[in-house]
Amino acid sequence: MIEDFERCYVAVQSRDPRFDGWFYTAVTSTHIYCRPSCPAHTPMRKNVRFYRSAAAAQLAGFRACKRCRPDASPGSPEWNSRADVASRAMRLIADGVVDREGVPGLAAQLGYSVRQLERTLQSEIGAGPIAIARAQRAQTARILIETTPLPMTDVAFAAGFSSVRQFNDTVQSVFATSPTALRSRVRGPVRAITTSTAIDLRLPFRQPLCPDNLFGHLAATAVPGVEEVRNQTYRRTLRLAHGPGIVELTPMPDYINCRAVLSDMRDLTATIARSRWLLDLDADPVAIDRQLSLDDALAPLITKSPGRRVPRCVDGPEMALRAILGQHISTAAARTHAGRLAAQHGEIVNDAGGELNRLFPQPEALHNVELAMPLKRRLSFNGLVTALASGRLVLGPGSDRVEALDVLTSLTGIGPWTKHVIAMRALGDPDAFPESDLGVRRAAERLGLPATPAALVERSQPWRPWRSYAVQYLWSVDDHRINHWPPRP
């Protein structure tokens, strides 16, 4: 349980939605757990317990509130911004590692024993990896129950349960109702299943959210065949454990509309996790903007368009390779290079809804490829390919940031700019700061900030640990196409 009772109880009394996902309110008199923003009557102090995760609340015997649906709230920003073992484990569990490889596979990826890992998660989060994965399976099952007409047996195994009995028991325990009753409450028709399963869902986030730089950046840098913008929707292919998929993301005022077209529904959990990571949806924009606004130079930018997020990626190695391709050239030229690589070495994908046709190639497929670029950059690219393919450099959800950055620093041709871009977009480092970036330096000059890299680094110290977000505001000073959504013609 969380021991900072007073702060949590004040948030519950004010029904502050910013704390949704940070912690969960459990009521001993009803055996229900809720979001802090639940509209229900505020429970008495003596009946309240606070937990850091839905899994911990469920493990303590509480059921999810049917009114505020705490299982569908935004995730805690801690698990994405922190770099410790517990946070790395949470990101891997969200990506479905426990469902695919079990707890031993999760521990192996983190370099821990199963016992060490369970002890760490129990201490930090209040639940072990099995309980956390169980809570996630329950939410995935709810999405499938409410959005598809799949038979319950198919839902059970697609959500990651090992048996129908385990599925029924978990749904009853978590939601206080049977799977059949849960489906009967759905209003309106349920979308029919096609050959490639299409699932529509809403991705929640904390307000405010500025879609301009987030979707504008993705649109401006979209790799032909791998990504596209169609009908004001960002679409891209995904390499998933059980086959290729396509995700379509559309910003709405209160949520991100997500349509996942999957070869196998067992990949739904990973698709949701990677989409949320790509759009940085678990960030706490109020806390970030409050700190950055203390700087008089940044304050007007934040007032104009609050809630800027860091556009990340769905695949760390892909992002790193694209960062090398983008060194010292225009955005359009980088797209051209990446598109050629995908067309020549990427696996074919069928897209009935658009013009996507390739997965971005894996590092193993790019050994000794011929690239139309200077020799030094070719050597850098090939060195990165070798490091990724050999496993020396790991850029996944559970990556050790310090270790990954040390490996990047040791590679030929990986300078500070490239390292910070990879840290920001592939590793999710909230404090990455590419001080030598031309756009950052131009913005600094226009805002009256120091323009030399060393002086700018010193000036940026009060922005920590949110300098990655400060970069997004600095980039907004330039009227570049990465800052516009919908994209310009």
C-alpha cells in the first residue's frame, strides 16, 4: 500500500483526474477499487486503502469499480520515465513478455533471478509479475469481450489465459461479473471479425495533449511503405510476435482512437503497449509543464500549446537505424533512404485499407547493404547493425538505459546528437537533451537563450528531469512541418 495517505486522500476528495493511474483507491466496506477521479461519493477515511497498481489492489481482494473503470485509466508515468529494474519489468510485462515467455523469460531479459525479480516488484509495486500480468490479461479480455463477437474460448486464449476456467475466474474476480454478462452490457452492434482481426479501442491519456508536434513529427518523418497518413490518421506496420500488424491512430479531444489490424489477437497487448509508448500517453503533462514554465523563456510556449509529448517509436532498433540515416541530411532525404531500405529488405505486408506494404527490416537483414551515403556514415550504420544483431546493444522496452548509452558511445560515428535522439525516442529518457541540434540552437537564439551547446546545457539544468519535453517546446519555435497536424499538403 501507499503510505502517503493524506496526499492521496486530498486527490480523491478533489476527484483530480491527473492522478488516475498513479495510484488506486480501495474501499474496504465495498471491496471495490477505483480511480482517484471516480465520481462516486468520497469514502470515509477509515475505509480507504491506496495501492500503486491495479494488480496490487486485485491481489488484496478488491474488484474493479464498474462506474469509473480503473483498469482502463492511463498508466503510471513512473514506469515509463524511471530506468530502474521495476520500471523496466513493468514495460516488458506491458509488452506481453510474461504471456510469451513466462516469469523466467522476464527475469532472464532483466538479468535477475526469478526470486530477485519477484521480491523487487513486490516491494516497489505491491504485486509480483504473475499478478501484474493477470491484471493486464483481464483488461485485454475486457477489450475483446466488449469490441468483438469472438467466442469466449477464443477471447480467453487471445488474452493470454492458459485455460477457460482461469479466464472465467479472473473476469469474475476482477469485474464482479461473468464474461457473458460483461458482453451483454455493451451498447450498439459489435464489429464483425474479418480474416485479419480489426479491433477498435480508445487509448486514454492525461489532459492536456497537444497533437501538433506529436503526430506532426510522425507524419513528417513517415517512411514510405512502413508509415503513412490517411484521412487525418497516422498508420504504420508493426512487427509482432505472432505475425505482422497494422495500427491506425487518430487524435480525438479526450482519447486516441486506435484501430489494430492483427494477424493474431494474441498480439493485442503488445500493440496497445507499443502504441501508448509511441505517443507517450502515460506522461504527466501538468507536472512537466509546471516545472518548465518556471523558465520565463519557455513559459509563453507552454501557455500557447500545453501538453506536448515526446514522439517515440514502436521498435528501438528501427529508431536507432533511422537516426543514423538522418545524420546531416534533410527530413525528406532521410525518409527516402529509409524507404529504400524497407522496399529492398523489409518483409511484405498486405494492407487492404491503404498503401502500407513493408515491415521495416530487422538488423540481421541489413548486414553489408549498399547505402548511397558518405563512407563515414556507412561505417557508422554497419557498426550499429552489428551491435544490434549480435545483442551487444539492446533497445527494447526492458533496456538498461545506462548500459545502452555506454554501448552507443563506444560505436564509431555515434556522436552526442545521435545518442540523445536515440535516448529520447527509443529509450524513453525524459531528460535527453541534444544541445547541438540545429533546431534547438535556432530556437535558443530567438528566445534569448545561450546558443552555444555548453552554455545551453548549463542553462537547461533547472529543466531537469524533463529536458526531452523542453526540446519539443523549443522545436515548436520553428514553423517546420513536424509541428503541424494535420500535415500540410
